[in-house]
Amino acid sequence: MSLALKNSLFRLGGPSRALVGLACLSLAHAAAAQDQSEAPPPKVSIAAAYTEEITEEAVFIGRAEALDKADIVARVSGFLESQNVEDGALVKRGDVLFTIEPDLYEATLQSRNADLDRAEANLELAKVDLARKEELYRRDATPESERDIARANELVAEAEVKAAKAAIQQAELDLSYTKIHAPFDGRIGRVAISVGDVVGPTNPPLVNIVSEAPIYVNFSINEKQFTTVLEAVGENASSLAESNKSPNVHVTLPNGSELDETGKIVFVDNRIDPLTGAIRMRAEFPNENRLIIDGAFLSVQIEALEPTLEVLVPQAALQRDQRGEFVLVVNDQQMVEQRYITTGDNEGTAVIVKDGLREGESVIVEGLQRVRPGVAVDAVVASEQPGE
């Protein structure tokens, strides 16, 4: 505005001055609108929504459980003569873990063998006596009572032989228990005793042993998910574990890494827990690298039976307000539209869109702060397109 014009405005008074002021404001707004219309549209980066086959998973908390585990307890009393394994050693079924001093039990076995010899000799004598008494009875040379006594003595002698043989079996068992064997393949824990200690059935366990491969993982799923699985495979609860259509099971280890093995469902409980509304299940894993440890808590994932085709967009395009999650879509006229969507799980750097977006529609991933719905943009394709 020139100085002369300003001076003339100051000289004007009353309504004339107001009219001139309004005219100036109108000219200023018009100039600003002209400048805005002439400004280039803001540049944004876009990415196309794409489809991909997704195998959805249900995640639960599970706990590892060894197929076999046991506390090793001495079955006979005595001094521990030798320890044949180190703490934490891997052992095979039948390996000798400990030896209890066997001398007492060897002597007992010899004594029981001698008792058997004596009993057999007494039986032979009783048989001879019975035969003689029966012959005399036939000749009326001895009363019937003498024959009956001889027959009873033979029966007593036979019983003593049986008792002696049973005592030998017990002595042999006791002697065999002086060598303590591994009941199955596994790894032993910390040995709780030392050579020279007195051990026995009433003493604490010598050591524990746990089988490590294969291993179970126990978990529970709710009744709705369980029913869905049964309907999908066409099986019932009792046959699910045997079905070749049973869903795969995966676990995530306590450090967050996923185990590179697939588990198989081997057990389904026969009832829904009324307190939790869930049913207990068990999967078996080969555990070849012994990464699953008995008692460990794990994240368990059950794969859906069939993959589904889902629409995905980059997570960078996702925004949220009070109404919910939305994206900014660039239409064919290069205009921005606000689109509210329903999302599912994340898949890497993308998110599943359940509703509100179609495959191929372009969403803004960069430059969101420079645009708003209803404005035109200069859209360029992002350098990295997801789904390619």
C-alpha cells in the first residue's frame, strides 16, 4: 500500500474509513488465496495395500515336561562304595550310577542257598520216611496215625523248600540292588551324597534323572478355540491326537527365539476345566538340541489349519484418533481421503486390515504431517514396497 494511499485513508473519517479497510482486507485474502492456489501440492510417499496368504496362530503359555523323570533312591541299605557318574552327565538306560557295598548281601545269598540245601535234604528224608510208613501200614505193622504223621512231615518239608527258594530270590534281588542303574536315557542332576555315606530306602534321593529328548509341552486352549479346531479337522477330542490333520505346534523359547522344530499334539484331556473354561493339551517336540528344559515356561503357537488371504498395509501408514484407527488414502484424482479401518495382527512391519481397505488402494506412508483429508497431493511410490 503506497504512502499516498495511507495518508488519504487517514484523512477519511467515519464510515468511509471502515469501507476502505474492508476493501483492503478483501484484497489481502484474495491475494493469499491466489498464492495458495499457485503453491504446488505437497509431496507424499505412498504404498499399495497388498494381499498375502497368512497362517494365523493362537498363542498360549505352556510348560515343558519331561517324558520321564525320577528320583533315584537306594533300595537297600549300606555304605556307598562307588559313584560312577559325574554331576549333570548324560546316561543310557542300564548304566551303573552307584554301587553299594555288596559283601553283606553276598553272604546273605550264600546263607539262603545253604538253607535250601538243608530243606531239600529234609524233604528227601521225609519222602523216605513216608514210603517206609506206608509199606508198614499196608502190612498192618504200624498204626494209621504213624503214616499220617509221615505224610504231614513230607508236606512241611516241601513248604520249607519253597520258603528257602523264595528267600534266595529275595537275597538275589537285594544283591542286585547294590548296583543302582539308570532307569531310562536322560541326564542326571547334582549328586547329593558322597562315597562312604550310608544310604538306604529311608534316606533322601541320591540324584534325580530327567529325559530330555523328546519332551512334552503342556498348555491349555479355551473351549471356543478347541471346538473350532475339531470342526475344521473333522475329528473328536479322543481322535485329534492321532489325526494326520492335527494342527502344527510351535514354541518360543524363554529368550524370545523361536524353536526350529515343529511339535505334534499327542494328548487332549477329557474335560473342560470349569474354573478356566479351557482344556489341557500336550504337544511333543524332538528337542534334538536340548533347548527345551523340563519345567521351563514357553510361548506356544498353534497354527490355523488353512492359510487365509489377507489385506496388509505398512504399519507406518496407520494412525489413530478417538474414533479408532485410520489411514490416509490417495484416490485416482490424487486427493486425500481419510479411511477408518479394522486391523488384525502385525506381520513383520505390516498390519492385517480386516475391513475398510481393498487390495491396490494407495495409502500415505511418508509426509502424513503435511496433508489433511480433501487436499490434493503429489504422490510418489515409496522406494520399498511391502509384499514384493
